[in-house]
Amino acid sequence: TRICPDYRYTVTDKDITSAVNRLHALGLKVCMKPMVNSADGVWRAYIGFPEKDWGEQTEWTEWFSNYTAFLCHYAEIAEETGCEMFCIGCEMLGTEHKVDFWRKTIAEVRKVYHGPLVYNTNHGKELGVKWWDAVDYIGTSAYYRVADVPGESMENMISRWDAQKERLAEAEARRRRIAARHRARERSAAAEAKTPKVEWPVFALRIGRFQLVGFRTVRL
């Protein structure tokens, strides 16, 4: 497995830096989100290798070695440009069960980038990630079905969305419980309950295989 830039699709580091600087000039915070896509167009969630006999020691080791190097390159750019958040992966469902590999990757990224980290799983898969405590935020592609017919009422759509809150809250609660065991420091849940913060996306700018998300912090 090799992960390397193909400049028919991948923008240059200079372009990324310019985009981040422009977003900051507009008063927006930036989450840098480098993404790996398969050359054959297959959804990245299907990236995976056989486990039995040889997959663990060869293909998976090589994959995560390359992916870690890929992330650290862009994490360094995120650090240098002052990005407020860095996303370590998006919808990589076929890799999420490799807990030890992900923990090692995250540890390497933290050596380079010192801001908060987020991982973006897919909707409905939030409770399956066993290493949420290693990142600072839970991310999800929240494409939940909130309507069955065109023109559904706002009340019904809100009700359908509210039904997802318990699972998302449980995922965050698990992250905090595990983090409390693994880290000496822990956020004060009581303090956050008084002044909860929401990182509210303003827009997402896709640049080749990149996504730069501009957002503002809203206190509720």
C-alpha cells in the first residue's frame, strides 16, 4: 500500500496554506481534514485487508505506516498555519476495529499537531469505535433519515433527529469514561454543562482530496 500525492487530483501544500490563511482572514476557524480515496472510486469505508494468517503482520502494518506518514505531513501544515482542529480520518469503517494501530497513529499525529483531534465515523457507527478516548471530539457523517416523504413537516423532522441524540450522547459518555481511565487530566463535565460549546460549521471547502471546514464556536 502506498499513499502519495497525485497532483492530477491532490492540491499543493502552497494551495492548502493559502486557503487556510484566507479562511482565517475571514474570521473563521479551520478544521483540516485530509482524506484518502481509492483510485478505483470504491468508498474508503471498504479499505481493509484479510485478517487470518497474514493480514495482521503485513498488509495492515504497511497500511497504517503509510497512513500515519500521510497524516503527519498534513498535521504539520495544520500546526504551522494555526488550524483550530485536525481530522484524522473520515468514514474508514473497515479500519476502525484496528484499535492498537489507530492509537499508535494518533500518538504520532499528536507529536506534530498540538490542537484538538477529531475522527469522523459514519452515521449509525458511533458506538462501534473503541478508541474514542484517544481523540478530543467525536465526529460523524450525520446523514440520518429525518423524512420519509417530500415536504415532511419541520416538527416531524426534528422529532426524527431527536431520536438520534441518546446514541450520540452515549458515544460521548463512553469516550469520557475511557478517557478518565487513560488520562490524568479530564475536562470538568460540570463546567461544560454550564457553558456548553458547539463548533458550528459555516461551510466545507473541498480541494481535491481535501476538506477545509470553516466554523465558529457558539456558546449556548
